[in-house]
Amino acid sequence: MPPIKRSAELQPLSRDHHRALLVAMRVQHGLDGKPFAGPMVGFDGLLAEANEFYSAHFTDHAAAEEEHLVPALRSANPDAAEHLDRLVDDHRRLSRLLVEAGEQGRSTNERRSALCEFGAVLEAHVRFEERELFAIIEESLAHDVLEAIGERLAEYEAQRDPSCRGGGAG
Ligand SMILES: [Fe+2]
Ligand SMILES: [Fe+2]
């Protein structure tokens, strides 16, 4: 898939998406017994990678989207409500799936299928944001509103650990 060129304002989020896709692919392929972009690791290793990604990278990213994108788009375009609900629901679902994947009281199969679903939902979520949600944002928001969001996102990115940017996939 050729990368979609998003507006400069949204690029701090798009740069984070490279790492998210890498983790999503490593989890899905790894559970299938196939290496992807790095050494082959078992369930515990994949779960550890997913948890590290979630706490070090994803929570701040999701918070930035919910804080900077959701209110602006909700007020600019009432037709976008469904997309915004999906954005927030996906974030909650990813959190729940990772908890399930780590729960010792569950069977191995349940934990594997929760982690596999985490990978699939994460991949679909990033593609949904890049292909649908960000396009709606670019179409719906007035230029000055998008510009103001871009400034907040640039501040968000500047405060992050540089390792959050990129990730090798993509
Ligand atoms: Fe998101
Ligand atoms: Fe995102």
C-alpha cells in the first residue's frame, strides 16, 4: 500500500502509526509462527512487546487524539459522530484485549486469541484513522482550526521520547 500523504498538521500522529503497524504485524505474524521485521519470539515475548508499545507509546498517542481531534471534529461535523465513536471505542477495546491476553486465569487459547485480536484491531484502527478519519478531519475543519491542532500536535511530539517516532515499518 503506498503511504497516504496526510496534511503536515496530522503528521506527528502519522509518524506514530508506523510503530503501531509494526507491532500489529509482528503480533499477528508471530502468533502464526512467522517472523516479521525482527526475531521470532513466542507468545510471552509478543505479549511483552505489545505491553511495552501500549504503555510507552500508545496511551499518550490515544490521549492526544481524544484531546485534540475529537472535540474539534465533533463540533465541526456532526456527521462524523460515528467515526469519532469508533476512534474512542477502538482505544478502549485495545486496552481490554491486552488485559485479557495477560490474565493468568484464562486458558492459553483465550489469551492467544485476545492478543491476536489486539493485533488485528490495532492494524485496522491505524488504517481507519489514516484512510478515513484523517481525510474527514482535513475536509471538515477550517484551515485555522487545523493549524491550531497542528501546533498542539507538534508540542505533543516534541515532548515525547524520540524513540516513539517511526519504528521501522512502513
Ligand atoms: Fe487512535
Ligand atoms: Fe492513531
